[in-house]
Amino acid sequence: MSDDRKSSEPKDTGKLPRDRTTSECSYTSDDGAAGFTGKRQRTTSQQFMVMSGLAAASPPKFVSLEEIMQAANGMRDMALVHQIAVDKDFKLTRPEPDPNSVQKIIKETMHKAFWDVLRTQLAEEPPNYTQALNLLEEIREGLFSVLLPQHTRIKQQISEILDTDLIKQQAEKGTLDFKNYATYVVSVMGKLCAPVRDDRIQELSETSDVIDTFKGILEVLELMQLDMANFTLQMARPDIIASSVELERKKFADFLSVQYDGLEHTRKWLLKYVNTNESVPKDVDYEKFIKGVLRSAFLQACADLFDWPENTDYPETFMLDVDRLEDLQQKTNRLILIATILLVAISNVSADLQSLASFKQDLKAHISILLQNIKTDQDLNDILPNVAEQVMNDLKEAQKKHGLPEMFQAAEANLKQQILDVGKPDHKVRSIVKQRVKEFFADIIESSTAAPQKVPSGLTALQKELTEVAGQFLRIVSHNSTVFCIYYYSIIASELPKPT
């Protein structure tokens, strides 16, 4: 089971406050200068996903505010379902306020106040169990929330032992053993938790301070609730994916119904690779012909998403994936740079070093670390001098370790300059690597499988990383194709009508 889940709304009962949580299409590339782009700015209307029907020439339609809000709410629902469908690693997470934020300070203050009150009440003579009773009731409900339907006996046992009336009677008679209840709760949690929580349970069982024990109990219980929620989500994921296509189509259609020409950018993106002057042959099946044109155009158009220009609107059908696409583009550009610098460096060393796999791996690892945070061309040019120095350090260490002659000073200066030149957008090696990467991705998308393909020459050191990016992109493209193929087909068909 995974780690995370949103916590429930806090009850106004004086208990410890909880945190609020808020089909057929196919897919190549066109060349272009390599370059990084920063986070794209999208207008409010773009964020609102301005979408509509296919007929751009149809008159505008007046709609009510209620209709617009219903459509917007539908898009939020669709976004969650879509994320689960395209992200195999999706899981619910526990939100944490930013360090030093007002929310963080308030949360810590309230939690500290709760435990201080509990400690004070238990230290009274006789002990005051008001806060303790609330805490035990909260823990009982927390244990119930992580039980499976078949845990009937455990649920019955918890109900009997953590019975509120019984505990109140013990408190009134002065026989309540608060530490004993803590031991019992920890033992139950040990039976119910995922193996990943075993170490934490062991720590709780060895904690002597009763307040620290109960504090840890609530922390682990929250994690167990997250585990259970994600386990349930994992089990339901195939059903969610199966129903997501229909849901997304419906929500998208609902939104289109209250917008005007919402497929403008999609149409422009897709028709870029369609010869609109082409006539449909009279002796071929029309539907089959349109699907063939669509498959070819979609493949080429999808390759453009890896190199999307800054401040340019994405196709409306990909608006739910803009952040994911931008992230993949950044990862791809970094991999292109790493591969380029590796090729430049290796081509300038002796044959003895070129054959050393350990030298190449060290170079790759160190270059990757230095480039991990770059987002723009300026970031790249700022860091390249450090990259050049690191490459030279790795080179000299390898030469010394293996007893190889050092590089001449002129050759060393030449290599450093070649690495600095990688920052130029029209760098030839970088452009070639970029084209090979795009072709590699296109092959994987066209084959509809993320299984390892034959990696292009010069990129074998990055096969794992490239395949991971291609796999993520393939899931997005495949799902998008299934959901929106009807719109793509209509766009092509409207440009290539049936022969009369």
C-alpha cells in the first residue's frame, strides 16, 4: 500500500484539530533549434479552458453564469479523473503548510496547546480525563477508518474495549489506566498497518511517556488512513480508467456547449500536418482514408509537444496536461544537454578513456547533478563553466587512476570551449541529438508501447531516462487519443469532405 491520503474535516469537539485538505489515432517530428523555455504564462481565459464546438463560423451563444459555473466544476472533476488515468504513480498526499508560514505556525501552536492541556489535566489530583476521553474517542474512530469489511471481529473488539461509557465510568471511579489503553491501541495498529509502518509501531511500543505515545499514535493513524485510501484507489484504478474516457468526453462536451470556438488551437495544431488541398480518392473507403490521414497528422503533431514554443497556447484538448507536458519538455531538454556534453567530452579523449564505462558513468552522473535545476537558456549558460570544470576534473582523475597521459593544455582549453558552445541554440551536435531524441520518442509512441526500443547512436547512456520520459508521454497521448479522437476525426473530415 502507498503512503498518502487527505485527512478528514475537524470536528468542533475540543479534540486535536486535524489538517484540512483540501482510439484510434497515432502520433514524428520537425526540426528546430534546441532551447529551454521557462514556465509559460497563461491568461485567465486560457486557464478557464476556452473550448467549444467545431464550427468556428457559428454565431456566438449567450449563456448564463450558472451554466458556466456548472461547466467549470465539471472540468475540475474531470481533471482529477484524468490525472488518475494518465499517472500510474498517482496517490493522495498529506498537505503540509509551507515552513514559517502563518498556517504552519497556527497548526503547530494548536497542536502544542492540545498536548499541553492533556498533560496538565493528567497531572492533576485526581487526574482530569476530559481531554483524554475526547482523544480516545478520536482514536477509536481512526481505527475504524482503517478496517476492511472483513475485520468484523477486530471492530467488535475495539468497540468493546474503547467503549466510551465504560471509559467514562473508569474515569469517574479513578480506575482509568490511560497507559494501558495506549498499549492496546498500538498493538491493534501493529496488526492493521502496512509493513512500511512497522518501524514506527515498534518505536511507539518502546515509548515510555504516555503523551508522546498518544501523539505518535495519531501521527501513525493518519498515515495509515492515507495508506488505506491509496490502497483503495489502487484497487479501483482499473475501473476509474475504464470509466474516465466516457466521463471526460461528457464533461468536455458540457464545457464546449457553453463556449465559442474552443477548438481553435487544436485545429491549428492538427491541420499543420494535413494537406488540405488533397482530394479524397473516389475509389477508397472514406472513413479509412480519414483515419489514415489523422493517424499520420496526430503522430507528427504530438512530436511538437516536446518542443512547444514559449507563450504559445497548447491545443485545448491537452489543457489538462499542460503542466505535465511542460515538465516532460524540461526533462527532455536536460537529457538532450547531458547527451550532447557527453558526446563532446568523449570525442575529445583518448580511445583508452572512451572504452571505460566507469568514466562515462561518472561523467553522466556529475553532469546530471549540475544540470538538474536549469530551466532557461540563461540558466544553462550560467552553469556551463562549472560543467566544463567538472568534466576536466573527471578526465584528470581518470587519467591519473589508469596511468594515462594528461591532455595537452591547448586540447584542454579547446574541450572547455566546446562545452561552453553547447549553450548556443544552433549548436550542431545539440541539434542532432535533439532530432534523434524526438525520433526515438516518435518510434515509441507509434509502436504504442514503452518497451525499450533501439536507442539511437550516442544515446545509449541515457536509455533508461529517455524510455521513462517516453513512457509518461505515451500514457498522456494514448489517453488523449482515446478521449478526443472523435473531435480530431471531425476536424480532418471537415477539411477533406467526401467526394461528390
